[in-house]
Amino acid sequence: MINSVLDALPTYMMSVFPAPAGVIDRIEVLRRTFFWQGNEDKRKYHLVKWEEMNISKKIKGVGIRNMKFQNQSLMMKWLWKFASAENSLWKEVIAAKYGMRDKWMTTKVTSPYGSSVWRSISDLWDFVLERSYCKVGNGRKVAFWMDKWCGQVPLSQRFPDLYDLCQMQQATVAELWNDQGWNLHFRRNLNDWEMCRITEFLVTLAQFSNLSEEEDSLVWNVGSKGCFTVNSAYEDLNIVGFEEVEWPWKMIWKTKIPYKVNCFTWLLAKETVLTHENLNKRGVHLCSRCFLCEEQGETVNHLFLHCKWTTQLWQMFTNMREIKWVKPGRIKEVLKCWNRDGNAGRKEERWKMVPSCIWWTVWLERNQRCHEGK
């Protein structure tokens, strides 16, 4: 609901204008308060850092949108439209006002005068171009040395020694190609020790076959469709600095159960649910006691795995499938082994719901005994 409602309110403005840091901070406060079901007068416990909530579900987060990254992704859309548009009046106006750095992008706006809108948008050019490559058609727009069209980096970066020797450093692919092949112009004759380098260079160029009548185009390298989308740009921004973790957090969200139960399972896997143990860590000093068995202290792993009453629930389901199961010691280990085996199908989908259903039932029962005395 946070993503679908609260994020939709400022989207129109954020697709054109950079949101001030103070505005983003205020929106984030409102979203945090809404998620944790508090209000400005009464603050509830925040069980995890908000930054972790913004992380993608593929890594270890909840996938709530980061407003700053959302703002940048929406503005990048205009850069992609500018690079892809042909014979558009708005593009011609911007190109005439700010000048073109190459066939794809304008020069960076450094002057304090003029529109602050395009100045802010153009600051994102490097991000867009780093995640794009050029598809050569007629070769009239793709810069031979400077654009990324033959490999993962521009030829000027892969072969800097040959680039320094080239006379036509700003030439397009069409200007250096003819029916006989490549017409490269160097400032001097190459030495014998440079022959290996030029051979490697020509082998790299051998993957190019010929020009066509199509226009050159940019291809978005994030995702599989090759075309820029706001979502793909956001996802790429949001994973910068994170690596894929070994434990598959994303499988929590694949289970077809109510979203609030998914969120609860995620909090359990992070062991941040407000049991007596976690309340004591937060400075609320209580005599830790399990409300179900009344025999041991209330920790996450005891309450949801090892309590004698919870153990009966686990045994009931494993006996139904005639499974001999050694119960793991932690929540994450249960999820991993529970989802590891089995076949596809409706029965298997229902089976994957069992851990979350048990934990949600245990938590409701625990709260009734704790708060309502039942």
C-alpha cells in the first residue's frame, strides 16, 4: 500500500523536478510512521532500520521504494527520451540551448543561469550511458572510439595507445567504414612491437559485419528488453553497494499468503520480533518468560521453534507427510530446508505456507495470553 498510494502522490512532480532533501526526509517520516502503525504523537517501535526496508526483496529487504532513487529514475526517463527521439521540437530546443557533447547527449550544464530542471536531469547522463550500449545501424551517430558499441567499454578505453595515435578521434563508425573494411588513420606508421596490439584490435572489430539502413540506437543494458524503464533503473540504483546474499531472502515473498504474514516472517528471519528477549535489548526490562510453556525465557527461536506447545504443531504437520525431520535451530534454517525439497503444484504451494502459518498462529496466541489474559 505504501508503494501504490503514498508513492503515487508526488510522482508527477518528481518525474521532472529534483525533490529537495527536506521534502524527501518529510515524506520518509510519514511513510515510516504509516508502516509501523504509529502517529506523530505516539511513536511505536521500529523493528528494523528504514534503510533495510528500502532494500530490494532479492537481497534482504522489503522493497519499499527509496524516494531519492525513485526521483532519479523518473528523471532519467527524460534522458532516454532525448537520446532516442528523432525530429522532436523539445529535443532541438534543448540541444540548441545547451549544446551537444556527442550525438546522444547534451553537454553538462555548469552555468548558474538557465533552467535548473535540465541541469539536474543532465547530471544523470553518466549513469544512463554506463548502463547502455550502442546498436550500430547506419553508423552515423555512433562514435567509433568514444561510444560503447564493440565490447563492454569504449574502444578508446580498451585500446588507449591506439586511440592516442588515431587522427580521427571523434569519427563515427560510418566515417571509418567502407566496402573494403575499416579505413583507420594513424598519425604515424606502427612499429613492429605494436603489431600484436593492432592484431588484437582488428580481431575485436571482426565481430562487426556491415552497416544497415536502420538508424543507430541506444540499448538499455539492465534487464532483458533492451529498453529503458523506470523500474529497471530504480532496481539498479537500489542494489549499488549490495551483493547477492547466500540466504535466499526472496523466497519469503514468493509464498502466497497475506502480505502482513510475509512481513512477519521476514521480521522473524531477522529475529527482531518483540519477544521478551528483544524488549530487554531495547531497554524494557522484563522477567523473560514464555507465555505458552511458562518454563523458559521468551526468545524468538524458543517461542517459534522449541517451545513444547509449538513443537506439537510442527509434529502434526510433519506426521501428515510422514517426514522424519530434525528441527533446525533457527528460523532462517527452517525456511531454507522447508522450501528446498518438493515438487511444483498446488499441494506443494500449500506446503510452503505451513511455517509462516504456524508462526503467525503462535504469535496471535502468545499476544492473547500476554495482553488479554486468555
